[in-house]
Amino acid sequence: MSEKLFSHNFAKIEEDLPPRKIYSFQDYPQSDSIKPFNNDSNYSQNTPIAIDFGKTYVRMGMAGTENPYLNFPTLSARYRDRKNNKSSTFIGYDVFYDSTIKANMKNPHDGQMLTNWDAVEKILDYSFLHLNVNSINKINNPIIFNETLATPLSQRQNLSELFFETYDIPSIAFGIDSLFSYYQNNGKSGLIIGTNHESTSIIPILNNNPLINITKRINIGGHQLNDFLKCSIGLKYPYFPTRLNDWQIQNLIKDHCYISKNFNNEINHSLDLNYLEKNDITIEAPFNEILKEEKSDEQLKLDEIKRKENIKKLQDQAKLKRLEKLQLKQKDFEYYSKIKDSFSTMSKREIIDTIRESGFDDENDLNKYLLNLEKSLKKAKLLETDDDDDNDDDENNKYDFSILDKPSSELSPDEIKEKRRLRLIKSNIDSKLRARKEKEEAIKEAEEIRQKDIEFRLNNLESWINNKRQLLDSVVKRRKERLKLKNELGDRKSRASQQRMKNIASLADDAPIDLPINNKRRHQTATIDNDPNDTFGANDDDWSIYRDIAGVDDEELSAEEQEEIYLLEKQLLEFDPNFTINDTQERQFDYKNSIIHKYLRGPRDFDNEDQHQLHQIHLNVERIRIPEIMFQPSITGIDQAGITEVVEDTLLRRLPQELGFSGDISDSNNIKEIFNDIFITGGCALFPNFQSRMTTDIRSFLPTNVSFNVRLAKDPILDAWKGMSKWGYNDFTNNGSKGFWTKQQYNELGIDYMTDNGFGCINLK
């Protein structure tokens, strides 16, 4: 059969699959101009203004309207124009107007708390101006402002001072955003699962009264999800050429992550090829692609000439390195051969001492080392004589060597010099002839071995196949052990690495003068101290001991092993019907069988020269693992219960205790009302499958005779503001602002007093 048929450049058999869809990173939005002031805000005095001052966005508008008039990122940036010596403050989307402005953007929040009050005031000024508040030094509108669950007194005190003292508002009402969202969705009694940027809260509510004393908070929100994905991508692609910003990470989660209905089952199959074909997401970062210019025929010819010159230069360098190695090996072989020859005149004790001083365990170790050296020398000499075979006869006829037979006493001084020169030339030619003869003998010996192998195969094919398989397994096993040892040497705590350091310490000791340069190893141990006379390492040649420890060049050995494996596989492919291409080492290391490849590069092959693929990341496991930390915070190392555990504890233990009910929960009308309205709101509620996952988890721990209902907010993002707008308008028009805290109460009763409006506004000292 033809050898080309069994070439190991196997083509990867790809199924007829459509090209992968490539997504792009969503960077910060571009702003072409500063947001202008308009007069279409429908502002009216004395009407409440609803302000949803969130960690990510600020939403503001008049109470009673369907949507907020203003909706912009909670960002501010100060910019100083050095030419005009003026400073400016930019708010919201105006921050993205220029890259120098964007570099200085900040968020007034630190965690869940507002800390940068100057920025808060600037954002409020910007909002009131765009809302067309036309009062001077006074805002004649009540304010509805959102706050976090159990806001500290100091936080509310600063907000109250800001609104009452700076803006001179008539009244203000505080409330939790998830409760406003529940109000917008016409809820009365239920369990609210409110998710925001910093935390998730579980709030039971009965007859429009939140049970704050049994409310629980989990310190997992959108911010933690962003940080987890950012760290995951950094570990997954440590050398990714583009640095991802927070906006891109946030959009990756929003666009591509989802909650798994059955996480444990799906995560076990998340790296299967079929699963990856459907669920793996490829995102490409923008980059400047360098297009190759088309070259003329003359340029191509010049490049070809230059390429051949470079190849010739590299070949000469490689030949020089081989000659240097050959000389070192020849010195070693001569040195240790002399030691072995001297054993005939030594006693047994002297032989053992000599062997150990030379760095060997016993005489067999020495013989094995000499045998390997001899084989390596023969092979190297055969390679070096390939280019000189045709020129040896010409050089032999070129010179007259008859002068070498004459005694020096009969020659003149000039003839003596010529005799010395010719002796060197003759010695060189003779060495080449000997090498050629050894090469011919090696070829003859290899042919005899090949013929014996063919006879063995023809006479007993089954034994021949078993023999070749055993040889292949032996070579593969030896190669794997060598690679494993090489990897272990990279870990300084491994046993192999510690043994290497002992060998280094031994080799670093002062060697006897008569030892060769690249002595194999020595058993003397060096003492490590602070001797100022110890100059090891000052000379670059000292560090050659690291190469000497291995004894054999790693690249050369690896090439020999690979060549032997390919030869054995070629023979088995040709004559063993049970040995197929899939059994070869190259096919076994196929990317389709590599978990690391599928995790990093998805279900398709990877070309490390393709600039597009080098600028791509793959989201597969992360798509379900990132949202899962809301249910299993232990994934990120947070020692807290997840949403399901907190909901279970609230519904089955805390809620009955709070209501003073100790019987079957299905007999309590109040508890049944809460079970029938489990409400999910907030930014994380946008994850697909959130509702079905909560339904499955709650069904798993509730008694079978208890019915429940899980629903999502109509608009998890804007329903909080819409609820504030709806409640503010109704309370202002129907109840006379009974739920608001007035400036008169602020002046008379102080910050410790707070009006209860049914939206979680409690006083914590």
C-alpha cells in the first residue's frame, strides 16, 4: 500500500454544520450630543415627584404618569477644561459624550448606601432642571423616594436634610422598591422576592402590611453576578487581548445567561458536543484586522529567495549545534569508556567507589549510559555524513599523501609543515570513510531487521500484531510518564521538583578537574550557606547543570518517540484490521475529546492563527452557573442560604410563628393567601426560567395539599417607579398625603420620627 494513505496529517472530519453565530460586545452607549432641555415634561407644582434612585439607573417623573420622564445611568463625572480654566459636571448619558469625561465617571453608591453626597446633589439638580421645575430655591412638590430594606438612620438623615434643607420640599415619603412594584401589580397578600443590584430580599406581606420583622435579605444581586462572571472570564482567558469593562460584563449576563430548571442535571451535560452546539455562545471583541496586501510576481520571487536563504541559515545553525552536541557526547563516551577499561586493574571495592564518584548507581547503570551514548553517536555521525558522501572520493584524489610515508628527518622544514597539514586532511577523510562504512553497515543491519520483521509477520500475523501493539503501548506509556514528570517539575512542591533541587545542589558542588563538562550526575551533596566565596550563578555556563540533570535532550527524545509511534501506528493501520484511525494517538487527542478545548473554544476546531478566533470568548457553563449563585451562594464562597432555602424557612417556620398558627398551614386562610401570590420582581427577574425554577423548588418542599402560585412582575424594571407614581398620585388626591412625612414634622419631631406608609418605611436606631 502507498505510504501516503497512512500519513498522520489526518484531516478532521467535520459534520456539515452551519457557521456559528458570532455576537459582539455591547460597549458603553455613544452620545453624540449633550441632552438638551425640553419643555414637554408636564411638570406641575404641588404634584408629587417620584424618584427611583437606583444603583444602576435614576428614574424620575411626575406622579400619575405611566412612564418616568427621565431614565439615565446613575453616573456623574467632573471634567476640567484647562484651556478655558473651567470645570463642568456631566450626568447620566452625557458622561459618554467624550472618552476623557468617561474616564472620570463615578457612582455615588458604595454598596447599597449613598456615600458621595455631592454627586447625589448634582444628579438631583440635573434631574429637576430637565424636569423643568420652575421654582426658585424651593421645590413645591412632595417627593417619593426609594430606599433599601432596613435603611440605617444615618442614611435617611442625610437624605432628609438634603431634601428639606437644600430643596425646601413640603414633604417626603420613603419606601422599598419591591413593595412599590407589588403595589403596581395589584398585590395585597403574598411573598415578595425582590432582586436588585446589591441584594435579594424576601418580604411577606399580609393585607398590604409588610411583615418586616420576619423579612430576610440575601447579599446576592446583580453586582455579585457581574463580579463572578468577570473573575470567571479572567481565569478562563488570562491572556485575552481585550480588557472587558463593567458595562460589557453586565450586558453579557443580561443577554446570554439564564436560570436552569434543573441545574445539577444540566451542568453534568454542559460540555457535551450536542449541548454546546445549541447553547455555546461566541462573543467577539472588536479589533483592527491587518489585511494582507497582494504581492506582485517580482515580490513573490524575492520573498521566495529570502525564505530559502533563511532556511539555509537555520540549517547551518542546526548543523553547528549538532556538531557541538556530538563533540560533547564524544568526550563523554571516551571519558567513561576509559573508566570502564580501567576496571580490569581495580579491586571490586575500588570499582564501586569509582562508579559512584562518576554519578552512577552500579555498573549496569554505567553500561546502559554508554550504550545510549554509542547509539546516539552513531545516529549523529550518520546524519553528518549525508551531505559529504559524494565529495570524499574527489578529496582523496585531490591530494598526494605519499609524503606521509617519508620520515621527517629526510624532509625540509617546509615539507614538514606540509606533512602536518596533509596528516590532518588525511585523518578527516579517513573519519568520513569510516562513518560512511558504518552508515552502510547500519543500513544493511536495518534491512536485515526489516526482512526478519516481514518474515515474522508473514509466518505469524497474530503474534506480530500483538508484538507491535505491546511496543506501541510501551512507547506511549514511556512518553506519558516523561511528559508527566516534566509537568511535575514545574511545581516546586512536587516530589519530582524536590528531587531535582537535590540533584542541582549535588551538581553545583565543586567537581573534580578530571570530570567532563556535562557530567551525568553526582552523589555528593552540597551544603547551602552564606559563603561569600560561593560564586555559582555568576557565570552563565553555571546554569547548564539544569540541562545536564535530564541527561538526554528533551526535544530530541520527544522527536524520536513521536517517530517511533508514527511508524508503529502506520504498520498496524496497514496490517491490523482491528486498528483504525481512531486508535491513533493523534486522533485520541482530537479536540472533540478534550474537555478543556470544549470549555475554552466550544464545539468547533480552533485555529490559533485566526485573529477573529483569538479575539473570541465562549460562554457555556457560565450561562447557567452565574445566575445559579442566587440559589447556591456557596458557589462563590459566600456562607449564606439561597433563595429557595430562605423562602422555605419563611413559609414553613417564620410565617406560622409570626401569625401564631401551629396547626396545618392549609387550614390558615392568611397563610393560604400568601402562598397564592409569590411575586418576583427586580432586575434579576428578567432571567429566563426564573418563574418555573421557583415553582419547581417550592413544590419540592410544600405539602402536596397546599396550593400556591408564582408570578412575575409585568415590568420588573419599571414597575417600582410606576408603583411609586401610582401610589403618590392616589395618596395625594384621595388621602391628603397621609403617607408623607412633612417638613413640619421633621422640624418638630426630628429625624427619629417616621410616618408609616405601608411600604417598609421603618425606623431603625
